[in-house]
Amino acid sequence: MKDPANGAPILHALLPVVSNHDDPQLHTPHGVLTIQAGRELLRLTRPPGGLGLLRFLVLYNFSLQKRRLTASGVEAEARAIPSASEGEKARAYRKFVFERMGPKAAPLLARIALDHGIERAAHLAIRTSLDDLGRLGHNLALAVGYSEIASVLGLPAGLVPIANLGHVQAVGLQGVAPLEIPILNGPGSGKADVQALSHHLDEWEFDRVEAPLRALAFEGLADEAYRPLLIAASAEPGFLGHTLAEVHDARLASRFLTPSENAWLSWKLYRTLTTRFGYPEFLRLGEHHHGDRHSMLSPLESSLRYKSPPAEETVRHALEGGVALEEILEMVVDFYGQWTVGEKEHTIIYLNAVLQTAKFLGTEEALLPLAIGLSKLPF
């Protein structure tokens, strides 16, 4: 870890190891969620930045109880399953999850990955999580976290997170009946217009919200459909940031889901996660100007170190003064090593949702998640 050039290989090596996280005493195994969030954060910076976060992730990994899965072992078990159509395997997987048969669900999901690719196995698992998103969205978060890591690792290494996801879902979704999501025929009569969607939400015209969500899903803009909800969740991030993290996970899940599934999920989250929409006027940026970098970055460092001045003031000053949003995000990640208190798992997951949301929203709307998030995070 002392050599910055080793950062990427170390981080990559953590992914298959933490994919085996298994602790029967935990309601939600946060290992994969924490490492995946840490990986996304570290992609916002470059060595030697982020060393404090990387050091924590390495040491955190050693504290996790592991399941003894290997890529070769999972593949052997998967190959032993008789061949069948993808639909038959999908139905069998849902049945094994319902009946808490993890030893059967895990190799079957791996067999789907071998026969049809990791993306198809990830789709089935994430689609299964939609039957019950879970307390604080944990079922969805776990499905997305394991799927993202499997996608990064590829075959055969990705079989480990895929198989472990089968075990995890057989516990978290046991007894949950499969939910029927209507298969929609095209985008419908709505327009794929995010501004119109935002207007309907601001005016609380919920009878007009579902149509643009459907259109956005079918036009390949499912992630953009979450923009107004990310703004709302940034203002009210929920307990330990779980509301914002859930919307962030749903946005990541959109690339694995079908248009009908994306339309269904976004509509459900808009109805259930918050009651306030719209960007707060007091957090809109003022007139842009070019100022002295030191006069802008030094107070921002003080915000991260002491919370004084507040991030709302220093981040605003930096953004209005022409400091690139990417540089501000990088600075926050690099400063993580100074943070000494707080529940690290939820801190990292919430911090990642904050910074990724700020990046997604762009410079003009990044102040909202950054000001609220940095005021709530423990450091």
C-alpha cells in the first residue's frame, strides 16, 4: 500500500475475496456493499490520493467472515446441473430462493452465468430482488453490489460473487412470492422529458408522472429518469443515507433491467421514498467568477477537517469560483483518511452515493448532495 502504483491491483484483488463475505449473524452482510462503494469512490481520484480509504478497505476485508467458495468449485457444481432453457432455469432459481435453498440457488445462478453470460445472471438476481426491495432497500442493494463486482471480474472469477449472491438471496428473500411486473408494449403516449417530469413532481401531479417514466425507460434513458428523485433524496437522505443510497442503487440497476422493469421500479420509488420534490432555491449557485484557488480550497479543507466553515459555504464558493467539480470530489475522497469516527460501512456507502450523485447531477446541481451529505457525515 506504500506504493501508489499498487493501488489498482490491490483494489481489484479485494473484489473476489470480499465476494465471499458470509456472516449468519448479520441481517445484511455489508462487506460487498462497502468494498464496491469504496471502489467507486477511488475511481474519482488517482494515486497517491485515496490511500487512507484504500488502507481502510484492506484492513476491513480481514475482519469479514468468509464463505469457502472458489471459481473452480462453483464452476464444477454449475456444470453438474442438467441443461435446460433459460426460462426453466430462471423459474427454478426463483423457487430455490423462495424455499431458502441456497446450496441449489447458488450453482444454478452460476450455470446461467456460464450459459448466457454474467449480465443475464445479474438481471435475474436483480429482477428477483424487485419482489421485495428489502428493509432500507438492502435486497436491491445487495443484488446490485454483487452484480457490479461480478461484471467487473468477468468469467470465471465473477462466478464467486454470482454464487454468493444466490446464497444471500435465499436468506433475504425466502418466502417472498414472485411479483408479476407487467410487460409494457413500447413507450406509450408520454414523452421522454426529464424537465416535464420534474414539473409534474413539483406540482404534485402524480397522475402525470408514470407516463414520462415509461417513455424514459423505453428510450434508453432509465438512469436519467432518476434525476428528480436523486435531487429529492439528496435533500432528505434518510436514516444513515439509505434513501439516497437506494436511489443510487436503482440507477445502477437500470442497465441490467428491461424497459418494463425500469418503468415499474422508478414509478414505485417515486411513490414511496419521499414526499418533497424540487431543488431548494437557497442551494442554487450564484454568478460564476474566477477566484484565487488557494482562497477557495483552503476553506474547503477546513470544512472537511472541522466542519467550519460549513460545506454549503465553501463548496459553493469553490464551484462558483471555477474549481472543477471533479477536483472537489477528488479532494473529498483523498481526505477520507483524516476521518476517524463514525460507522465506517454506512459512512462509505453514503459518501459514495453523495459523490456519485453530485457527479451525475453536474456542477449546477452538485451543491445540494455535497452540502447536505458533508454536513451529516461523521468526521
